[in-house]
Amino acid sequence: MRLALTGGGLVLAYTAVISSADAITKLIAQGYAAPQLYAISGFIVAAISLAAARGNRTRALRTVCPRAMALRALATVVASLCFFHTFRLLPFADVFVFIGLMPIVAALMSGLMLDEHARPAAWAALVAGFVGVLCLMPGGIGAIGAGHLWALGGVVTGTFSLILSRYIGRHESNALAQVFYPNLALGLSMAAALPFVWVPMPMLDLAWVGAYAALLFLARWLLVIALRLLAAYVVTPLLNLQFVWMVALGALAFGEWPAPMTWLGAAIVMVSGLYLIWDQMTPTRAQEELSLRTDP
């Protein structure tokens, strides 16, 4: 129970931090290309990781899962590009629709990759969460456009990165490495395209990029730790709590006010996420988790 509550608190903090970073992405995406944001921020986050490692850089940045880490880095790069274009083309509420699909994708991937199969009751909660997500789609399914396709790509690759994070967390407790390598890969890959898209940035915009990098470092560090404490299909529904922060930021920064059906969908999504936390805390589920961790 203590681990479940700690993990839930970390995910709650993550949603607030990552939503703030997403708001900056939406702001920057209106005037700059993706490589300009991600090259600068990727290197800043990598530098922060090196600074956090202090004198134990070799130990702090060592990984025993190099192949999984490389796949996670690649998935992070692709997901970042997808969500950049998503935030450029869609309002916050529409983006949240696709973020809400992540629990379903995570449940499927967890079963295939981590052997973490959700119980029937948990599947019911996941389906309820998906129904809530459908309530959040302002224009209906027939309004699918390029932004929605980018969002779908971001959901698949972003969830794949989350599953790989939990897989790596099973073999090592080094959270800093999982922040450093994906962001280093993001910075290096985007730097290759930077000469073709660079636009001079005023100091204010550079400050926004620096703030984005700091928030991203904190968010990813929190999420890596949370994924060590909770199953991926439990963490991802809790990511739907981003809706609260996205509504506030969308209203304050971009003048986007959600419709009544959006509130209804958000309520359904949040109840399903809280139910999965309760499912994780039940004695039966705890015993199953213990058996999986101790089974040779």
C-alpha cells in the first residue's frame, strides 16, 4: 500500500509538471520547428543529468540494459516529434483524448513485453476510461485529421517508451540513466536537422526553452521512479489526471474552455484510474505482484 500511494503521488506530481512543459511546447510550436526546441532542450536535460550525477557519473549513468535503453531513446525521439506536431495542430482537449488511449495500449504492451496481465476487473476500468475519453472528443470520430494521426503515433511510441522504462527498472534502480540517454539521443538527432530550420530566437523564447528543459528533466525523473513502483497499466490511467492541469493551462494561456461533455469524460477517466490504484493495493493483487517478482 505504501508503494502504491508513493507511486500515485509521484504520478500526480508528474502530470502537473509535464502539463506545464506541454504548454510551453504548444507555445513554441507556433513559431519554430521541432528540431529547434528539442535540440536545445535535449542537450540542456542531458547536461542537467550530468550535473546531478556529480562525481559518480560513471556509476550514475551506467546501464545494464543497453539494447532496451537504445530502443527507449529511439521511441522517445519519435514520440517527441509526434507530440510536437500534435500540439501545433490540435487544442489541449483534443490532445488529451489521445493521451487517454495510453492505458489501453499499455495494457496490451505490458502483457506482451512484461507479462503484467490486467485482471478482468481492471480491464473493465480500462474500458470505462476509454468511454470517458470518447466523451472528450469535441468533433466526433469523423473529425480525424493530420493532428490526430500525429497524436496516435505519439501514443503508440510514447507508451512503448514507458513500457521499456518499466522493463529497465526491473533490472536496475538507476533512474538518472533513463533521463540522460533518451534526451541525449533527442538532442543529437535534432541537432542534425537544426542548420536547415534554425530561426533566431529572442531571449524570452530561449528562456521558455530553458524552462521546458528543466520541467522535462523533473517530469521524466519522476515518471521513471513511479514506473518502478507501479505496473505500467496502473500508471498510464493516472496520467489522465493531466486533464485538470491542461484545462487550467488551456483556459489561462490559450483561451480554450472545455465543453460540458469534456468534464463528464474526464470524470469517468479519473474514476477508472483511481480504481486501478485500488486494484493495485488489494491483498490479492499484492500477492500476485510478489509472486511475479520472486518467481525464479
